[in-house]
Amino acid sequence: NAGVTQTPKFQVLKTGQSMTLQCAQDMNHNSMYWYRQDPGMGLRLIYYSASEGTTDKGEVPNGYNVSRLNKREFSLRLESAAPSQTSVYFCASSETFRTGRTDTQYFGPGTRLTVL
Amino acid sequence: GQSLEQPSEVTAVEGAIVQINCTYQTSGFYGLSWYQQHDGGAPTFLSYNALDGLEETGRFSSFLSRSDSYGYLLLQELQMKDSASYFCAARTGRRALTFGSGTRLQVQP
């Protein structure tokens, strides 16, 4: 099992360019997430998907769009990149949260994005 | 809003015990998780407390007091490989996992 995979690992964009970050998981999880992590900070939720075909905004959704293509794949798109979007982006997946059960998120290796 | 407070940095020596505290202020609370992240790596899950009390997993233990909105991660028999950042995260809803800013642990020989 590969777990959660992300592509690309590194990317440099110029202001105004667009790109899509890809994420896939092979653990048959319903829930998938996109986070960003800025230096010295925790992770902030960008978007969340509870199941195929559904997405919800997180704490910092502005400037991003997402697609839950199928149960395995959840992509993040930057339509017009800005320097403020320079960050490390992590995709994660988990079983559907239920009270009384453990709450474990599995993270991909991250994409290090620089916007010039 | 949701906020979690944890110390920014902790230093300890090999073989020692260290405790990383986390206090939270959230609207809605289901449980507290802990994640470890090495430099350049991805966060990895350590533990989850939904109920008050202590959960033990090998050298790591985690504690939660819901009445005090407080939890901690206890690392025993510290090893050099434990040098990493540790994040607490509060589950506040079906989709919402709010992370603290992280505690950087430096283990010295």
C-alpha cells in the first residue's frame, strides 16, 4: 500500500500562473483534506471532502478550488497563483469521523510550492 | 473561533522525560490528537484522546482533561530521533480538525 501520494513534490510558479496539485489514497477512505503549512505554523485546512462528489470550504479556501474526482483522488487547483500562496501543501485522508472511534489522519509527503 | 496553545520550543536531554502541554478554546469538542513531524516530512499520527485520562502507546502517553480544556503529550526515555515538531489538534466537528502551531522538541545528547 502506498498510502497517500502527492504530485508534484516541488513546484515553482510565477504570479498569475495556474496549476493543479494531485492527491490519491489507496486506503478506501471516504474523507480527504487539503492543508497548507506555513513556516513555523500548524496546518490550516483549505478544503475538505466527506465523500466522492462533495466538498466543503475550510479555514482558508480563498484562491483555491478542489475536485473530488472519485473516492481515491482529490485535487487542489490554484487558478491564479499569488506569492501569499507560497507554502507546503499536504493532502490527508481518514475514515469518516465518528464519536467514540479513534481519529487518525494519514498525510501525503507534501508539495513545496514557491510563487515568485 | 478555534484556538490551541502550545509552547513553541522545548529542549531536553537523551533519556529524560518531557511533557508538551496544549490548551484549547473551541466551540464544539470531540477529542484531541497529537501528531509528530520531522523536518521536511509529513505529520504522522501519535495518539487520540476522546475521554478524560491517560492513553499510553509505548514511550508516548497522552492525557486529556475536558473540564480544564487541557491535554499533554508525555515522551519518556527520550531518543535523538524524537527531535521533531509535535502538534496537538482538536476535533471540533465532522470536517474540522484544528491544529496548534506546534512545539519544536530538541533532544540533546
